[in-house]
Amino acid sequence: MKTRYSFGGDDHIFAEVDEQMSLEAFFRSLSVTKAVRDSQIDGVVEICPANASYQIKFDPDRITPNDMLSELQSIESIAEGAESVLKTRVIEVPVYYNDPWTRETLMRFRERHQDPDSTDLEYAARINGFDSIEDFIKAHSDSPWFVTMVGFVAGLPFMYQMVDRDRQIEVPKYLRPRTDTPKLTVGYGGCFACIYSVRGAGGYQMFGITPMPIFDPKQEISYLQEFMVFFNPGDIVKFRPVDRDAYDEGIDAVEMGQFEPVIREFDFSLGEFESGIEQYNNNIGEMLHGN
């Protein structure tokens, strides 16, 4: 991988780590942006890691564009030799798959879909070779997911599935975006899952909904009082299928201020993961519930 740099005016540098998404490209982007943050380079204003790229905003009155580029290239050469270990969190997200709210919404927009005669779940299961939506839901929820970036709208996480490439779920976005998506919809587009942090337009396939708030601009929810956005790049998400009763219980807990996500601190090793992906993912699931 050879990073491609480009200037955005006099105060931005965009770095494309790779042309295609991979865990290696994501880790490289994350390690460089972490190193930039730790280096406290005079003039750096904002650091934005993304899926397989990153962008740095800087003050050109304090550091020139060429000097900023030299700093990034130097940091990248050091980061390349570092061991890919990440101190992060594993977070369980309950999901009510095939729920009535996303189903009602997707039915309103079937003329914008590749397959107007099926639901989003049915379409995704079929094109990925699954015999049923139950099998598809199991594949979607069994493996963990890396949060590779947060953005598009405030608090929305993009997530990349932690499986071998040949097991990667891929589903195209709608042919034309919807004008409505329920808040906290679990969606899918390309090779990325997401959770819609607010209600609004969207083009990802809709698979279900979670009762767990992930964005609170008023910062009234207990676990969002320090910062209004819940997810960080590098977080690991494990979806847990729930039924209507459990979903309603989650909604009630949120309204009463009693909902607390299941979170575990975790040291993720890319090398150990790649040496035995299935066992490593099983260990993550067992650790989440203290087994």
C-alpha cells in the first residue's frame, strides 16, 4: 500500500491509504491519525480518520502545507513498522431485525429499490446466497464489526465486518435514496453496516432497528453525558438479535434513564485476529458476557 496525498486548498491534506477497503488499510489510517494526535504538531486543527483514508486540517499560518505533508510522511513511515494492536471497546448493540417500522418505510420506497417485490432483508439474503432471512440475520449478527469512521450525519457509525473476505456481506444501496429512514435503523450499503443516528434521508438497505441511542445533542442520556456521540473509530460492535418484547423493554429503559450498553475494554491484535479469525471472534463474544 502506498498512500496517495492531495492538498485541499491551503489548510487540508487528504491521504488515501488504499483504493479498496480492508482491515489493514483501516488500521494504517487509524495508527497514523493516532500518531498525529499524540505528536501534537503545532498547527493541526482537526484530525478525521475514515475507512481507508484520513484528512488533516491545519493552520497554514503556523505550518506550511509542504511541512505538514513532510510530518505526515515521517509519521506514516514510523507507524508502518508498529505492531497493529488497538486498545478499544467491544460494545453489544441489541437489534430488532425485520421490525414493523423499517418494514413500513421500505415498502413506501419500493420503486427506488433493485427488487420491488421483496423486502430489503429478503433481497440481501438472496444475493448473498442465504436460504432464508433467518440465516442471513445469523451471519450478520454472529461476527463482530469494526467502527471504521463516524460521520455523514452526526454520530452515524460506519462498520466493517470482521470476517474473511469471501464471507463478506455485500449489498448495494438503493437505486435512488429514500427521503425517510427511521431513527436508529441498522442499515447496509456496499460492504458497510451503519446505524442511522437520526431520522432522515438515506440509501442503505434497512435490516432492523435498535432501542439503543447513539447520539444525544442534549446530553441527557446517562452514557452520553460526557460527549453527545457514542461511537469512536476503532470500537468493535457485536449485534444481538432481540424480539419485540426485548426491544420494548429497551425503549422503556431508555425513557426511564436506566439503559446502559454492555461494554468491555479490549486489546485487539490484528496479527492474532488474522491467524485465526473464527476463534478470535468467538473469544470476543465470550469475553463480552464473561464466559
